[in-house]
Amino acid sequence: MIHNPGFLLTILAFVAVIGPLVFVHELGHYLVGRWCGVKAEAFSIGFGPEIAAWVDRRGTRWRLAALPLGGYVRFKGDMNAASQTDPKWLEMSAQDRAESFPAKPLWQRAAIVAAGPAINFLFAILILAAFAFLHGESRTPAVAGMVQPGSAAAMAGIQPGDRIVSLNGRAMSTFDDIRLYAQIRPGEPVTILLDRKGQVIEKRGHVGAVSEDDGFGNKFRIGRLGIAPGEPVIEPVSLLRAPVVAIERTGQIIRIMVETLGQVIGGDRSVKELGGPLKIAQVSGQAATLGLESFIFFIALISINLGFINLLPIPMLDGGHLLFYGVEAVQRRPVSPQVQDWAYRSGLALLMTVMLLVTFNDLSSFGLWERLSGLIG
């Protein structure tokens, strides 16, 4: 029987997930910035009051702060932790300007900003490559070994032995492709192209919707076609091929993130499904109880998530900075300070709104509001 982790394990697991990933993310910015000759004035893990700090021989202040929900590298010429350019950088001496962030060529600034998300993806790819090398790659054919009576597949006319060629035009190479495609589309219409003994047949139906429990009391509504694979096929993965498999899996995870985010924006998926730091903490503790491999795999997923979120074109995030640099490349001059200031304020307001929303969702998933209403009643 699976038991929920205690409070202490949940906190320790959360710190063990977020702390290293934030460090890795900021280390990407720091290393590429140093390579480009930019001086880092501060490297912070966490926000808020300083718990501990030390200054290295290059003058960088390495600090650990009280709120471990992020971090930042403040380069010379930055006005704040959001890397807004300090207008006073032009008043610096020639030597100081030479090692300031705003003075660097556009491509170097873009490389420094992109390095954070990039190293998060690389970190996850290394973990997934190790798993692929150790456990092999699932290459089970996209063939219905069994069709559950009354399921979405049965109602669509799928029979045992049918090979699923595509779902809504997307090619299905393995059975995992079918599972990943269906699970985020409960109840959605689907056009199924299948191969039955050499004959290509088109079927139409809907993805089934089922409610599943993860063993910790968390219920999820996910999509199911209602077919089971035949004999599982696990192919060994060489050391040279392992990174390729890892990159493919990372791409699959990012595609799922993009599609589910699009469903939320489009109204096809409830915003109540969005989780925040409290939910991550809860799942971190749960993953820790399932063993070291499950916990490490969870870290890889969060690392990909962190890289993906930071690339969203929202001011205050790395993607927002890259958007400004893209505009600068097109118009051959930086975005005006007034526009940047307005964008950063809007981005901060958006991020704060999202944080409040996901925190509300997290507390709702913990049943807080029901317990409060019961006390009031």
C-alpha cells in the first residue's frame, strides 16, 4: 500500500528538487556570461532575506535566500534581479562598461539569457539518457493486442490486430505514441487511420475519459482509447544512442506541455488543473516515497518544465528578454526603456496573477476551502 509522505519528507524533497534545478538554471546564465566577459555581481538561490553569503575573488556575491522559489544572477549593468538595464550604466568608466551586460553584442546577450533554459533541458536529457541506457527503449508496435468491450476503441470499430497508423493525422510509431496522444485529450473527437491486414481503414470516434487515482488520493481525468498492447518490445540502447532517445523523449514532453497549455488557453481544459509550488512540493514528497529512480525522473520532468516556462515570451522571464532581443534584431535598435518598463510591470502583474491562481488551485486540491466552509457552517 502506498502511503502519503510526511510533512518533513515533503519539505526536504521539495528543496532537493527546486534547489539544484534553480542552481543549474542560474549557473547556465553565469557560465555563459563569464565566457562573454560579463561580471556577475550577485548569484542568488532564492529570494528575500539573506541566510548566508560569501564573495569570491571575482567580486561575485553568492547568496542563499529564505524563499527557495527561484533565483537570479545580477550582472553588472542590471538594475534589479529581473535584469532590467540600469540607465546609469552609460555613466560607468570605460573599464566597467566593458564588463557590463548591456554593452555586449546582441548575440552574446541572447546567448547568456538562453543559457538558463538550455542547461535545464540539457540536465534533463542527461538524466533521461541514463535511464534509456539502463532500461532500454520501449518500441512496442502501435497494434491493438486487446480491445476493451464498451470502450471508445470498441465503439469506433477497432479490432484486435489492427495497427493504428495515425490519430487525427498524427503518425503513431509505437504504442506509447497512442497512449501519450490520447491521455491529454479525454472526450475529444478523433479520426483513426488503421491498417487491418494490409487494408487501410478510416474510423471516427471519441477518446474515452476515465478518472484515475495515483495511489496518493489524487484523482485525474485522462483520455483512454481502451486498447491494450500486444507483447511489449524493449530494445537495448547503446551509450551513443542514449542521448538521441533522451532528446526525443524531451521533445515529446515539451509537445505535451505546449498542447496542454494551448488547451487551457483555448478553454478546453480547466485552469483548475494548473498547479504551483505547493503542488510541486506535494508531488516531490510522493515521488520520493516511490524510490530513487522515480524521484530522479521527477526531477528531470521539473527541469524540462522549468526550462519551458522560462522560455514563454513574458517579460520578467527569459523568454521575454529573448522577445525584446528579437525585436531589437529586426528594428536594429533596442526596445525603448519606456516600453520595457511598461512590459516588465505588465509581466510582473501577469506572473503574480498566475501565482495567486495556482496557489488557490493548490489549496483547493488539498481540500482547504471545503474544511473552512465546514468550520464556518
